[in-house]
Amino acid sequence: MATLLPEISRPGSTERSTPLRDSALYEQVAERLRSRILAHTLHPGSWIDEQALAAEYGISRTPLREALKVLAAEGLVTMKLRRGAYVTEVSERDLAEVYHLLALLESDAAMVVAQTASAAQIAELLALHQQLEDEVANRDRFFAANERFHMKLLEVADNRWRNQLVADLRKVMKLNRHHSLFKQGRLEASLKEHRQIMAALKARNGERAQALMRQHFANGKEAASLT
């Protein structure tokens, strides 16, 4: 079992701080489980065997349960009364709601970038877009390049609250990972949409960049349909 630091009393206070190593432990467990969920090593709808995982990681069930609470807050895990934790299954409604919010948040970011980004930042986005062009024949690498482009766009738009919301929404979207890219012609269509968005950004046309990004997510939502 993991060894934890003793609680430390702060001078002049009756409160006791949370052990730092304990905090780091559950965060590490959460990151491991998050990676397994997003890679579909733990499949949507599958029961999470707490006893087996605690034994595998060599920890008690306390940090494991804290990690599951973190993942439940992110929408990756669903806690069921008296039944334990399950990997979240993405419904049609889930996808529709996530894509709707992403369209609003990222289209707004695209408008901000078109209007305020420096020449160097536009060049960074152009370089990331080129990676999409280069990886169009490989779905896994295209997916990763697409993620880098969108996250850089948000970084340039520079609104940490929007970035936090998008990061959580994208985790849920990844539960349906790659599904839309396997639709016939979707990968090539997505690349074409990125070219148009990039052209609008270079032209400093905020309204067009916003409209194109919104349509990009509308098309992605349609392709990601589970039916």
C-alpha cells in the first residue's frame, strides 16, 4: 500500500493540511484511468473493478475512489448507486449537447484569433494545419494533429475559462473517439473545412472564421451520429 506523509499542522492554526503525497497519488491514478478510458482499453459501459485496480496499482481503495470522483466530475465515469463506477456511455443526446457547446465556444475563439492574433501566432496555426495535410492518410495521427490545432487556437484566443470548459467537453467527445473519422469521406471533408478556417484566419475575417468553425462542428456532429 502507498505510504503517505503525516498531516502537518500550520503554525498558529488548528487546521491540518492535506498530505501532499496523498493528493498526488489520486491525481496519478486519475490520469492512468483517464488514459485507459480515452484509449478504450476500458470500454464505454464497462464496470470498473475497484478491487482489481487497487491490487494492480498497489494502492488502497481510498485514492482510487478519489480518482473516480475526479473522472466522474469530468463526465468520463458514471457512479451508480450500490453498483459502483462505470465508464460513461455516450448517447445521441450527449453527443448533440457536447458538439453544440463546442461549436459555440470554439467558433467564438476563432473569431477572436482572426481579430487579435499576432503574425507569429497565425504562423504557428498554419504549421499545425500543415501537419493535418501531411497526416491525412493516417487516422490516428490526423486525429492527434487535429487536437493540437484546436487546442492551439484556444490558447491563442486566451480565455482560460473557455479553455477549461472545452477541455472537459473534448474528453467526453473522445469517448466516441475516431467514430466520425471512419465515416466515408469525413476525414477529407474535415481537412477541407480546416483549409477554409485557416484561410479566414489569415485574412483576418473574424465573422467568416466564426461561421466556418460553427459549420465545422455541425458537420462533425452529423458524422459522429451513433445511428
